[in-house]
Amino acid sequence: MSASIKTLVKDGLWSNNVVFAQMIALCPASAVTTSGTNGLGMGLATTAVLVVSNILVALVRHFVSEQVRIPVFVVLIATLVTVVDMLLNAWLHELYKVLGLFIALIVVNCAILGRAEAFASKNGVWASAVDGLAMGLGFTFALTLIGLIREFLGSGTLFAQAPQLLGASFAFLETQVHPHGGALLMILPPGAFAVLGFLLAGKRLIDRRLEAKGRARPNAPVTPNGDFPDSTLPAPSP
């Protein structure tokens, strides 16, 4: 794996995460994440559109003029979203009913058109596919994490109704953590903003600590036993 591909994966999953770093697509991140199951389903649907749209844009980028590139990208994305919408309605109808209008709104998701314009229109098919996959998985991770926290604190469950919404093969995900429920506020809209705020603050804290650790005396000499010498101790007298 080349360094550039590693960078794309790292950016999509963490450094340039759609929700936690770019802070876009916050509408589905707060609206559909009442459970981990909803977040996972929405994230996977968006990932599929991201990957295929990036590939298509990379394929047609040399045949589309600058003047009409945005309308062409929107038409491609809208076509893919329509296909995903129909597939969900046919094969995962319960999830389709839960996500509702937000499936169609994938068309105007800033992350999808943004990656098409900023990356896929300037790079090859392979790199664009990896970028779409990494960004999609990062988005799925964000939605699922927010959904799990809200569900745990608000309902006392994890991945509730997973077999009904995602299929029988996902039944192992469904867990009842505590039987007495939780705080109703967490599964209401204010709970989404509270959880998102704490997660954003946590990511900023982790990034700062990693950055500080990377700057901390990278070329400092090491003593024979493997420890860094303490420069604050006085030098021994002759």
C-alpha cells in the first residue's frame, strides 16, 4: 500500500472525518442516529453512493467540460441515490421506512458532492474509489458511534431491532444493556447535539495530545538503559 493510499484512509477515517473534522452532513448525523442500527444503515447506504459516484466521476472527468461538471455530478449522484432508495425499499423495507426522506436527501449530502468535486474530478479511478470508501466508512463510524451512545443512554440497548432493519444476519448485534431504559432526552434532538459536541471535544483533545507527543523531543539522546536523560538534574561535581 502506497503512502498516498494510507493518507487517504487516515484522512477519511480520522483526520478529515466528514462529521468530526469537516463538520458537514450534520443533518443525518443528528436526525437518524436515534439508534446504532439506524446510524449503521444510513452510513452504509451513503458509503455505497460515495464509492460509486467517485468512480463514475473519475471515469468521466476528461469528457465533461468545466461549465457543466457540477450538474453532471449531481445527475450521477441522484441516479445512484435513486437506485439505493429502490434497493432499500425492496430488500430492507423496515430500514427504508425508518430512514424515510433522509435516503433521498443523500443527493444533497455535502460530503458526496464535495468529494466528487474536490477529489474524484482530479484523480484516477483507484484513488477515487479508496477516497470514497474511506470517507464513507468514516461517516458510517461517526453515525454509528453517535447512535450507539444515544441509544445506550436513552433506551438502555445497543443495535436495537438490528435483525428487523438490517436482516437476520445482524441479529448478533442486538443487545439489551439494562432493562429500565434511560434518559428520554438522549433520543430527542437535543441529545444528538449534546453527544456530537462531546465527541467533537474528545477528538480535538486526542488530536492535540497526539500532536504534542509528536513534537516532544523526537531527536533527544537516549541513555544506554533506554531512558531519556534528565537535563534538569545538576551535573556531578568533579
